[in-house]
Amino acid sequence: MKEELTFLRLLAERKQKLLIEHVDILREAFRIVKQAHPFKIDAIVILPDNLHAIWTLPENDADFSLRWR
């Protein structure tokens, strides 16, 4: 099986700036999750109230939702 490429969009509360005001916490969360459940961030855009990302998951692993828990 090939690597799995996944496009994701995460929405926060509208009119909130949590994602950019606490980007250091978000960055640390990604680091912790990547250690436990490897994936590659091919592209990411972090806006005040939403996040867009393209990830490549390892071969034989299509469980992107595991990484959002």
C-alpha cells in the first residue's frame, strides 16, 4: 500500500484567535502526536479560527483521525 496523503481542515470557534494566540501550544501538540503516531506535515496554514493541513501518513496507515484525538 502507498503512503496516504490527507487534506484536513480544523475549525475553531469563529471570531476566536486561539490558534494563533497559542501557536506554541499547537506546535508542541503536533510534536507530541508525531512522536506517538508518525506523519509528515507537507503543508500547513494556521489562521485565527481555522487550520488547513496536508499530511502524508506512513504506509498502511490511513487513520488520520487518530492524530486529532
